[in-house]
Amino acid sequence: MTSAGPPRDHGDPGDAPTVPPPLTEPAPARRPSAAEEARTIAASTNTGTLATLTADGDPWASFVTYGLLEGAPVLCVSNLAEHGRNLATDPRASIAITAPSTDADPLASGRVTLAGHVEAPVGAERDAAREAHLGAVAAAKYYLDYSDFTLWVLRVDRVRWVGGYGRMDSATGRDYTAAQPDPVAPRAAGAIAHLNADHADSLAAMARALGGYPDTESAVCTGADRYGLDLRLDTPRGMAYTRVGYPRPIDSIDELRSAAVELVKMARGG
């Protein structure tokens, strides 16, 4: 009889399609932390799925909108709604947020679950929370101040981030709150399209020299952030993924071009 082993979490490395390993040691390439990834995803949209508990202790999932107050989701919930009644009885809650994506495979997209408990903000924090929600959800101006709606702030205690197949990690609520959203990733779509359309040879050179795949036949950029580029490769051994890191972090999308030029020079020995 075999042991069942520890419980698995969706997104574990074993869930990833088999990919060929690197043939050489990749150059060091820093990645955003799980807390940074989570803050970036949370800031990329204003909708999520809120999980609450009914009076009977049953799970209840609801589609909601939110704003962010220093990373904490701010919800405006009708007291007549099922999830509104649930929160008034039991403040434990979590929200699942999926990053916007055009990938044909939904499970390849980044997503995050923020878990904790809700509190009704008071005083100056309520004013800040109100503005944060209105700033993200303009339509809330029509109902936010009605007496049968309640403003809740989700105090995040635990974070689970999944970056697609085989990429996942956890973070504490404290680390999540202290992190900052990535300044590059949300605005990188145009730059990524340009790299793929006009600099495919350079991307392949990066993968061969810096990414650990000297057998790369072609490469496309699938993501860019303040620390580096994510690449998807075609090799004779099959499709693979790697990452190349800039010599130093960048702080805005305006710096991405020069950082990419430096990577090309590194890849070609310049």
C-alpha cells in the first residue's frame, strides 16, 4: 500500500508539461518575489472572485469589484447579497484574482489568492478606502454611499501566487503589503510585441548565450518586468522556457529598450 503523500496544490511543478532542461548553466536572472508578483496581479485589474462562508459554514463564491488601499482589496458590498450577509457574520474571506491575458490556455495565466479577514474601515482610513474603491470602480459612485452597502477592507494574512504551469509560491500578508507592483510588466505589451516582430534573432541569441539553451532555434518574449525578460523557445528537443536578467533593475517602461540593448550586447559578447 502506497502513502498518499503530502497534499498537492494546483500549479505544483508536477502539473507542468515536460520540457527539455537547459544544456548549460543559465546566467543569473532575478525574478520578482511572490509578493511582488501578487501585488502586480492585484493592481492589473479590478475584478475577482470573493470566497466567503455562509452561516452553515459552507463556501460561497461571488464575482466582485475592488480597489486597492496599500495592496489591500477594498470591497463595496450590498448587505442584501449573500456574500454581504456572510461577511457580516464571519469576516474570514479570500479573493482570487486572475491577471489579464490573451493566452489560449487559461491555466497558463498568472493568478493570485489573497486570504485573510475583512474589517469595516473607520475615520481617515474609511475616506481613503472610499477613494481607492471609486478610483478603481467608477460606477460605484451610484451606490457606494447608500446605507445598504458596506465598505470592507480585506486584511491580507496569506498569499498564494501561481504564474502559470510550474511557477508558484506563497507569501505572508506582511511581505505582500511591503511589496510594490511591478512598474514595467503592466505596460510592456507593446514593447514585447516589438521585440517579437523586429528582434527575434536577438531573442534567440539571448536564449543561447544567457538562457542555458545553446540549441535554441527560435525564441519569443512572453513577459517583461523590472528585472528581466521571459522567453519561450523552440529547440530540437521541444519547447522550453527560460529567463534572462538585465544587468540592473529598471524603474519604468521607458528604460526597457536600453535594458534590452544591453542584453543583446551581453549575448553577442559585446
